Amino acid sequence: MLPYTPPDTLMFPLFSAIQRKAWVRAKRLCYELILCDSERKSYHDLYVRLEQITNLIDRRLHPRVAVSQETTASSDAEKSSRQGSL
């Protein structure tokens, strides 16, 4: 269990990480904010956006892995749709 950290102490490092485009660090800090104050929907929305950014970066850095995952996912979807129609 993590010790309680007031959300205000995490805001400056979070915005600093976003300004420096340190997306993974920003995502981790945002997750800590969610743990501190899970009632705030804005933290969840920001985390989702940071997750999308890191996923896009991963796809650009590793395009072959992303393509193989997409083809596997599409073939799995086709298989499940065929089985559902039988």
C-alpha cells in the first residue's frame, strides 16, 4: 500500500512531465493522482489520453509488432463472428 500523497504535490511534476513530453512519467504520475483522489473524473480522462499517446508512440517505434497484433486481433474477431453465426 502506498502512503497517501496529497494531489497538490503531484500536480507540478505531472505538468512538468507533460511539458517535457515525458509521457510515460506523466502517465505514472497521473495514475498516482487517481490513487490519491479516485473521485475526480478529470484524472481518469487525462490518464486515458496519456495512454493513447503512449500507445501511438509504441506503434510508431515498433510498427511490425503493431501490425502483427492488429492482424491477430482481426483474425480472432473473424473467427469468433464465424463461430457465433454457426
